Amino acid sequence: MEITWLGHSCFRLKSKEATLITDPYYEDIAYPWGSPSASIVTVSHPHSGHGNSGGVGGDPKVVTRPGEYEIGGVFVLGFGNFHDPEEGTSRGRNTSYLIQMEDMKLCHLGDLGHVPSAKQVQELSDLEVLMIPVGGVSTIDGKMAAEIVRLLNPRIVIPMHYGTKVVSWLEPLEKFTTQMGLREVVPQPKLSVTRASIPPETRIVVFDLSPR
């Protein structure tokens, strides 16, 4: 499987079975969009930074709510939680997605705003890949993200939804990497991963933006 960051909370997961795009954003977010194509799109909540499913080519199946889905050999489990620590009273609901592709379990937490419940922690055990927001302000911050990583103990952690030159209103990535004890981060354009190549201990992977 090849994982590419398209900016903000948007990733392209390309496997033998399908191509899945998470949380596509509208062009007002100002990352270079490039009109990618996919067979599946997941949307965590209806916001301009996350809900541009119409901007994805290829006539994809769009998943926007909790439930169980099987699409082209890919299994998707959407489970509901909240965009804030007050059970949605401030920012509403959020859907996180557990995705099974190429015999691996991946999770995209969307705009999660709180520590998952004990039941959801159990559901998210044994993850190969976790995509987690770390930028605070409208989601969990770096400190809480590090706490969640320790609870879930995934093999590969990909931070997302953090401050950059494009998205200046979120906290910087360094607040998370410092919490995780990383002194130096070397971004990479993409990640190619198989079940056989999964590291035995948690590894943090940071992306730079790749050509579309």
C-alpha cells in the first residue's frame, strides 16, 4: 500500500484493491488540490476543510456517517464521536474510520476533539497505521494526541491537521513530536507499507507534500 499526504487531514491510500481518499478539502484551504481520483472517499464531518467529496474524480463511493461498509474489497467501519470535549455541544459530531486494506488495519480519526471512550480504545487496538490530528484549536492538541497514541499503541503514527505555512491557525507539528520525544523529524513524500514491513515498535511518519 502507498500512503500519500494531500494536505490538512487528506490522505490517499492506494492498494491493490482500491484507492481511498480521506477528508478532501475545498480549495479555500489553499493546499495544492490537483483534482485527485479515488474509488472510495471518507468524510469525517461536513466542513470546507474535510467535506469536498465532489472534488474527487473517479465517481467514488462516499462514506459520511457511522456504519459498516464493504466497497471493492475494502472494509470501512465508521464510528461516531465528537469534535470537542463537551460531547459535541461546541463543534458537533465527528466520524472516525477504521479501514481494512491489504490485511492491515488503518484508522483516520478525523477532527476528534477528545480521548476516545474505553470501548473505542478496545476497537482500535492492534492498528498498523493511525492518522491523528495534533494541531489543537478545533481538535485534540499535541499533548492529548500523544496520550491517545500511548493508549492505542499503533505501529505507525501519521500526524495531520497541524499548523503549516498554509494553515496558520493551528498549532505546529513540533508540539506533538516533542511530546513523543522526537528531536528531529525528516519529512518524506510518501510511505510504502506492507504487513511484512510494519515496524515492531511505534514509529512516527511525517510527510511533505507530494506532486498529485
